[in-house]
Amino acid sequence: MSPAPGGLATLATVRQFLTDLVPEVSGERAGEVRAAVKLLETAEIELNVRHNSLTTETDDLIGYCREIGPLVGRRETAATCEQLAQRLRAGATSMTALDELWRDTRSLTTSLLTALQRIESDPATSQAEQRAAADLLERVYGCLGAHARSRLSWQSVFPVYAPAGVDSHAVNDHRKDLR
């Protein structure tokens, strides 16, 4: 087994080697080899798409944080969002740095969403502010759901089944396109 240069090519070569080995392995070891093949496949797909995915998700969340901050009375949010945006524009020097930026952005988002939920459910808040908070919460949760669905095809152990009204063939064809 001599892999082509590059990490993704190496993963593909090792995955193929193990796939070819499965018929020669008996019993529960064959299941363990198949599980290892699935893990390598997932790692390969993740390495192909994770950078773009985290960059997009981070950018989306920074935009929502900018919108939520003033609504919940957190003036410092604008400066924090600008710092996060600068880090994103500067480009992550590694996946570790991008993961850290994404986690920092998610942490800010969680804090702001909690404050926004309080406004939305506080009877002392005006109806207009409650509606604005509810609309913004709906948009943010929709965005978070879209982020999760975009990862489903490569994080799922089982084939992705589309919800009612969505073409399940298109969902699973998209999953194949990522491979």
C-alpha cells in the first residue's frame, strides 16, 4: 500500500485497503473494520468540507450577533463582533484556529440568544419588542437548523432521510456528491 501524496489521498488509500480487507476478516472483527472504514470516510469528507462550513457558519453567526446585541442592550457586542469578524477576515492559519473562532462565536451567540429569549418571554416587554425578538429568534434558529442539516450528510451514520415534502433522493444524492 503506497498512498499518493497528501492527507486526503492517504485517507482514501487506507480506507480502500481496509475495505478490500473486510472479506478476509471474520466475525466481529469484520464489523470493527467496517466501522473503521466509516470513520475514515467521515474524516475524509470532513476534511474536504469543514473549513468552508465553519467559515460560513461563523460569518452567519457574527451577523446575527450584531443584530441581537442592540436589541438586548449589550453595546459591547458590536466591538466583540468586529473582533470576531477581523479574525475571520484574517483567515485561520489552521483548522484548530478556525475551530476556536467558531467556538468563540457560538459562545457569544448562546449568550445573546439567552438574553433574547428573556425579552421575548418577559411580560414587561412591549408587544412590539416581543415580536421583534420572536422574529429574530425564528431566523436564528432556522439558520442553526440549516447549519446542522448541512453537516448531516457527512456526520450521520445512517443514510439521510428527508422530511415530508423534501425529495429524499436529492438529499441522498447530495450525500454522495460530498464523497
